[in-house]
Amino acid sequence: MFACGSARYRSADMVRAMKVPKAVMLDRTLISIVDDDQPYRESMRKLVTLLGYTVETFPSAADFLASLLLTQTDCLIADVHMPRMTGVELHRQLIKLGYAIPTILVTAFPDEAVKNQALKDGVFCCLSKPVDDEELGLCLGTALKRGGPAKENS
């Protein structure tokens, strides 16, 4: 199943009850979110903040690549379908530039072929919109703990 998320998130109490490794939940851990859909980007920012991370958002892959925060990003969450440069292309560009940032892709249009290729390319997780809050928390925790691509995910 290919999962990616909509603009919903659980209450702070439900998020705190999730089983995210406490060693990973450092307020200085930077998660960058790249999505051209402003309401969704803001929703994800709120959710990831509730999970205990520092968050920065970007409306495009180009904005993220030009950011001074690129080198400080501990994990990237990017939309698969964006104008000019997709999340998949962004991940490939980061690898080409020498940045092995654990990447989580999200999409409202699941495609098994895209998912399988992204995973082969080293993407950590592929999630469908609407993103399951608990699944995202676990994916972030595991990505940050391992610092590299997972063998299996959603």
C-alpha cells in the first residue's frame, strides 16, 4: 500500500501517546517539508511540530535546494507531485549533490511503480495522503534513528 496524507492530524494528546523513540525526539532535530500545496504544508508543519521536531517548510524543491537549511536538515518530507521538480527528482538531486538526507515521500496519487523506483533510489518511506499520523511518527523516528533507507515500509 502506498500512503500519503491530507491536511488532518490528531490532537496533541493522541500524538503524545504515539510510540516514537524518545531518544529521537530532540527539539533541535530539523525536519524540512517541501510541498507546493500551502494548506497541506501548514498542516504537516503542525503535525511534525506536535511530534516534537523543529520544522521548516518550503513551497518548492528549488526553494529547499537554495536554502541555508539544506545542510542542517535531518529528514526531508516531500510531495511526489510538484511543478518543475517532483519529490522523486528532488531526492535524486540531493544524492547527486552528496546530501544523503533520509527522505519520506507523500502523495495523493499513489503509483506502485513510482513507489518501487523511489525505494530503490533510497527513499526511506512512501506514504499516501491522507498521511496516518502514527505511521508518519514511526517513519520519522526510524528514519532518524537509522539515518538511512529502510528495507520495508508502508
